[in-house]
Amino acid sequence: MTTVGRLAISAAVAAVVVQLAAPVTAAADPLPSCSDQGWLGVWAASPSDASGGTDDMDRYDMSMNPKSVVRDETIRAILTPTFGGTTARVRLSNRFGAAPVTFTQAAIARRASGPALVPDTTVPLTFAGDRSVTVAPGQDVLSDPAEFVVQAFESLAVSLHVAGDVGKPTEHDVARQTSYLTPEGTGDHTGDVDGDAFTQRTTSRPFVSGVEVLAPLSDGAVAALGDSITDGYQAVPAGAPETLEGIDADGRWPDDLARRLAAADRPLSVLNLGIAGNRVLQDSAAGGQPDVQGAAVIRRLDADLLTQSGVTTVILLEGINDLLMSPNATVEQLTGGYRDVIERMHSLGLRVLQGTLTPAGGSSAPPGSDAVRQAVNSWIRTESPADGVVDFDAAVRDAGDPSRINPAYDGSDHLHFNLAGYQAMADAVPLELLTDRACS
């Protein structure tokens, strides 16, 4: 978390290339002054996989838009920050790529509608002073600081021209927000304002994984670490991948929490580190699951959480997939994993709140899984080493049948939630348990 003055922006500021396996240690320096500036994450999306049209699993995104490999085209990723600032930098990821990716041009702008930009808001991004950067497989890169006004809850567009043929792009699979692409071989359109060249759309989000701003050290971030329920996924019962309700609505429970914090005038952003299908103990493909669900929580902390700037509190809501997916975890296995994850976060000075697992009765949950879920929730409420509990289960369960979601909140597959359900989850978070950033 380097302290940088708002005016200390020059080509001499090098791009930060993050080697994902690098260890992270807690700082032991005295508390800085609250008037000092530091980097603060204001939006994040954990990379989940690399996909793009080479087999049946990869041909379509969750809204059934065709995917393709990336060849000399421009991506316009749309995202909505949860906090503001006047100096920004953007994180790009090639974590799952099989080849180096060269971004020859990159820019950030305010989004007008669809792929169109607000005129005269585009700011080029540089990397160690250069407009072009090549990111090796397994690495991320942070842009140089750019003078750009980020407004909380105002959609931004990050445009990237990708040179050559890089194959499958690293992505966040279930974005629940529409981004746009030009056709293959159409070259650089990062500066286009009207968006007419962006004829393809996707509800996955390629390459872009974070936005940070310079902010007073009194401002902090809450990280929501979880699975599809944190990712805001909404399914329909007939088997189609996802419902249109909620796409582009920024209606995930972390989004609703961010709006609660803003209304309460709390100086905290919210970072969504949810990955649909993710598990605490097992990596993506274990048990024959799709390869779009990311590494297990116990193996993605360094890459997804500890690279985020300004985090004070983590809300951990994960484990339902460990119970429902093969190989099914026992209570002892899952709670042991929780202890390891929470102790790791505590060792880095983070406050941890643990969420109870929400009901799945009526879904495809295996027989007996609710009794296991209830046992896990009892452990969370009474034995978890976390600093506090968010009782999501109590907030959304059906009073007449606690194994099931309240019908008013059910997203129709009896596992995920509609927008009202995600709002109820956000409302269940006690704001007094969230920690502001430490400074003197």
C-alpha cells in the first residue's frame, strides 16, 4: 500500500507487474497520518478462467453470447466502481493465459450507454510510461496513475486493443454486466466514442480485474470473498444459464452493501471477490466440475485478496458448493478449511466476518445436505475464529421451512436469489462490524 501524493504522477512511475505467487507480509511501520494518500481498491473482479470458443463448455458465456478467441481486436469492459477519486490506475490480468498478451493501447473513460462513451472523457493508460505493455502468462499488471475522475456507482469503460492472436483470454466468467468487443482482426478502436465498432457483447469480462484510486488513508475497503451468491448469479429453473433480471443492474449483495455504506457516509469501498462455482477446499475442475470456477479459496488468497489495496475487513461467505458438489465435504473438512483461511487473513491484520450458509432446499442439493449445512452454520455462529458473524441464513430463509429460501427472495432455482434477496443479504451486514482504515 504505497503512499503517493495526488500530484506525484509522472512517466517515471513504473507499472507494477504482480507475480501472483509472491508472498505478502504485513507492514510493521508506525501508523501514517490520515491526511496522507494511499491506493484504495474501488472495484474488483477475480479472474476465474480462460475460455474462448474451442469446446462446448467455452463457446458461450452465461447469457449464451458466443465466445471467441482474441485476435487483433478491441475489448471495451464495462464496470461500476463503489467509491470515487481523482487519480486512478487499472489492473489487467493474464493469470490463466497460455501465451503473453500485448495490449498496444489502453484507455479509461466514462460510459454513456452500451459501448458508447461520454465525449471528451477518454484518458489513455500507460505502463512504465509506455502505451504498450506485454503481460506474461500467470501475471497481472497495474497501469501508471492517470488523472481521471472516478465517481462512485457511475459506470466506466476500460478499452483494450489486443495485438496478434492470444487465444483464450483470462476472464471473470459471470460478470452480470455487459461488456463489448469488436470482431476479430478489426484492430484498435480504443479511442472510438460512438461504440459502433463494438458489435459483439459478452456477460463475461475479459482481462480487466481491478480499479484503484488515490484516497486519504482514512478510507478503506471491504472485500467480499465468496462464490456465485456473492457474484450475484441468477438462474432460471428450466435450465437456461442465467436470467436477464439483474444483468447491468449492479444488484449483487456487495453492490447493495456499498450503497448502504455510502448512505451512512462510511469511507469504505466494497470489492467483490466472488467467483461462481468456487469452493473453499477444491479447485475448479475437481469432481468433474466446469473449469470456470477458479482456484479454491485456500489457494487464491494471495492472488485475489492480498493484492487488493486498502482492505480492512473481509466478509467470507463460501462453502455451499463444497457441500453440494462432488467430492462433497464433511463438516470437519469444511470447518478445518475455514480455520486455515481465517487464520491466514488474521495473520495479515485483516478483520474477518463470516457469513452463514444460505438455504438450498428444493434445488439439486443431494439428500442430507441441509443437515450438514445446519451443522456448519452452528459452528460458524458459535465456534468460528472470525471476528464476527453475518447471519445471511437468518435473513433469507423461509420461516415455515428453514431449509428453503423465503419465496420472496428466491431467484427461482432455490439456491440463488432475486434482486430483493440480494438486497436482504446486504441489509443483514451489521455496519458497525466493518472497520475503517487504520491511520493516526
